[in-house]
Amino acid sequence: MTAINLDGELVASEIKEQLRTRIEALAAKGITPGLGTLLVGDDGPSRNYVAMKHRDSLDLGMGSREEVLSADATQAEVDAVVDDFNADPAVDAYIIQYPFPKGLDYEAALIRVRPEKDADGLHPVNLGKLVQGIDAPVACTPAGIQLLLNHYDVPIAGKHVVIVGRGLTIGRPLANLMALKRDMANAAVTVVHTGVADIATYTRQADILIAAAGAPRMIKADMVKPGAAVVAAGVSFEGPKLVSDVDDAVAEVAGWLSPRIGGVGPMTRTLLMANTVAAAERLG
């Protein structure tokens, strides 16, 4: 068996075309959706990721505002940028890039964000609305994974989704999203993590397996149910090399598999654009 490639670049390009139509409709009303980013420190991967987000926004014809603070910035300086973004009518939605330098409180900065301007869907108000099934900005990677699976006709309703990882950006919101009684969801969901003994006992039961632990190659071929859909959402670095949570040999067992590069990443960035456009539509 050779897994069907879950091509995030392809799906993201289709979503972008839909966004262009919505952006043109806003432009006809004199509205330009604006994305803001706050980067604190000089983390290389974060810097590159923020740069890609701004390239995406400019390519779509959106506004783009980038703020960068040094690693020795104070919490008051961070708060001042957040307050400025909250008040800036040209910024419809924005993100605070994680991780933060030691000594700064990321959660305090996140809570300070106006929920309606939360492009990442990670504000407690928006996470609470997700749990309730109320429309609100949804975390970008979970929303992107859901759309990627749906595009390739991977059955979700009534299936067993196992998520390896309980982080704020993927594991926890994805578990709630997949369990909702709505289209592209309605699944039985199990969340495990690196503190659980014998993770393979759970992963072998998964019809859909999401690896989001940030542990290099932790998902081996013998941990996957034959024919399952496997999404490699967790990555880490070994020196300069980006390494997936999913071992390459899984491609010979899985029915569907997202690639290490060009899988989840493009979907995450595109859903960030989608959240920003939706914010402009609400505010406009």
C-alpha cells in the first residue's frame, strides 16, 4: 500500500482563490483586510514563518503590518503593541507569534487581544465558543487539517480520531473541533500524549491519526492501522533540518498521508488569511 498524498499546497491554493473573490468584494466597499503580526525575539523558525505570512497576505492583496520587539523587551512593551493592534482600524486580525523569550508572559499577552481580532483562534473566548459550537475564529492548524481531510474525501463522521499531542495550538482545539455534531466532524476523539504509556495501543485503533507532539519520527509504521489517514502536524528541528513526527515508512501502511513539507503548513497559513478576511467582513 502506498498512501494517497494529502497535498496541502494544492488545497491551500484553491482556498486562496476563494479568498481572492471575497477580498475583491470587500475592496468594492473600500475595505482592505489587514493582518498584523507581533514577533518578540529572534527565533529563526518564527522569523521565517512570520515572513511567509506577510508574503501570503501581500500576494492576496491584503494589508500587512509587522511589529518586531527585541528579546529583552518588557511585558509593558509587548502590551503596548497589543493595545495598538487592538485600536488600529487597518488591522482586522493579528497574531502574537509563539514562542516568547523567557521572562515574558505569552498567555497574558494573548488574553489582552480583542477576541474579534484573534487571527489564531486561540483567545480563551474563542476557544470557549469552539467548545460550545458557536461560530468564532478557529485555530488555524486544526481548521486546516479538517479541510485537508475533507478535500480528499477522508471519512470523519463516526470514525475514531486519535490525536497525539495536547498542545494549545493543535491538540486541544482539534479534539473539540472533530467532536462537534456538524459537517466534517462528529467523530469519536481520543487524545494521548508523550506522558501516556504505550501510545501505540491507541494509535493502532485510529481511523484518522493526527501526530502533533513535536517528537521526531515518533509515529512508526507498526503504530498505524492499515489504511488509516495520517496527518503529520508536529514538526521539530534537528539542526537546520525540519523533521516530522511521522516516520517515512508510514507511507507504506497508511491510506492517506500528509507530507513533511507542503502538507499542514500551507493550510495553517491559508487559514490564518481566511480568519483575517472573515474578521474584515464582520468588522466591515
